[in-house]
Amino acid sequence: MSMPVEVEKFLNTENFCFLATSYQDDPHVCLMNFTYLAAEELIILSSRKDTTKVNHITKNSAVSLLFYSLGESGEMQMSCTLNGSATLVSPASDTHYRNYHYKKHPHMGAFIIGENISVITVRIHHAALADVEDKVRTWTQDSFR
């Protein structure tokens, strides 16, 4: 079974998410542009190497991503929270991910291209979708793989 359709919709239509990291009781949240690579079921992010988020990920790969849609043409407002594990891709093998991410966000090159920019991939383990009526549906990796 593949990723739930509702979750894939968020990943294919939204451009920004909130990334939450934590290390030794020091939580950190930041706004990120992202790219979903459906063929590998990975989320691609990028960040300067000297940031709190990169420091946290090197010590604790567990992350959460929050997506929010205001809804269009009568669609219901929804949020999607994904939990997963983040990996800092080595510079020797990050070209594929970096190029794919840049292709979706060419106007964000300062955050994607450069020697001081790390490429981060997130493998999703858990998804939760909530609507404005507080109806929450959840999936785990086993239920959509």
C-alpha cells in the first residue's frame, strides 16, 4: 500500500512546512520549503550547515513536519503532521536530491545551492491528518508500505 492519498495531496501541493527537531530537551521549530520525491517516498529539505536544526539532526534524527492548508474552492482546512527520521545526505551523493529540490523552488536558490548548504532527506514513519472538526486519521509506515 502506498502513501495515503490525502497525505500525498499535501506533499504534492504545498510548498512550506514547519520542521521540529529536538536534542537534550532543546526543541527547535522552523519554517522550511520542501520537495516530496514520490518515487522514493522521501521529503527533501535543505539548510545552512551551521544551524540549530542541522546540529540537532546530527545528534537525533527524529523529526516532525507540520503542513497546513487553508483550503481552496470550498475544500476543508486541514493539517498534516508527519513523523520520521532525517538524514544529512553526504555532499558526495546529494546532487540528485539538491537538483530535484531546486527544480521545484528555483526562486529559493540561496537556501538550496552552495557549499555551506546541507541536503536533508526525511523518511516518513507516521502520518496524522486533522480537519477543522477535530477528526484525526493516522497511518503508520507499515500501513502505507
